Amino acid sequence: MNIAKIEDLSVIESIFAPYKKTYFPHIRQDYLKRNIASGNVVLEDGVVIVFGVYKRKQKIGTVEAQRGDAHIGQIVTASQGSGNASKILLKFFNEMNCDVWLTVRAENPRARAFYEKNGMKNVSDISWSEGKIPGVVYKFEKAKQ
């Protein structure tokens, strides 16, 4: 997995740019810089994954992630339909070697189909803005040893 460096910031911003207004209006340069500095941004084959690892148990909707589980904040690709996002996401799952969580707006069927196609399971509902924005919690379970 190729972890982004600060020199990659302009490339990362350019990959987010087409989706900024619709899906990522909250993503700011300081957020990206902070996550790059922490080693929490993957940049590979035109795909960006911003992620973190839970430091303690975390309630997400009606379910609970465990300490050490990963969460994806954002995943975005420069070329939808190329297969790169699936390839990099599956590589991410394999290399993280833990359960991986994410949330997505309920009215984003393309993203939801992508997550399900790549082995994630819908495990809970969630909402934002005092219940005005419904969402879904997805989980990828690591293989049991």
C-alpha cells in the first residue's frame, strides 16, 4: 500500500475536486494535511483512501467497533469504472488485517453497491444532522484465523 506524502497533496486534492461539491464539501486542506502527516492516507493508482484506527471501542449507529479496528473516512478515485478503486480497497482490507468500518449516506446507491460488491456488509443505520440525513454503516470482517 502506498502511503501518501505531503508532496502528494496537490494530486490528492485534484482527485477529490470533481466530487467536492456533491459528496465532500467538508474536506479541507488542513484535514488532508493532518491525515497525510499521520500516515492515514493511501494514494495508489489514482485512488485515495483516508482512514484511521480506533484507539478505543467506538459506537457506530447501533453497533460497536473494537479498539484496533480501522475506519475509512473517504475513498475516492480519479477514474470511476476503471476497477482501480476495487483493487486498492481489497488491497487495503488485506494489508490492514483487521475489521474495517465506514459510513455512507443512504441516498448514495452507487457507493453502497460498490461497498457491497467488495465484501462489505450493511450492519446498521446511522444518521447525521439530528436525524435529517440518513446513513448506513458498513463493515468488512477480517478473515478469522
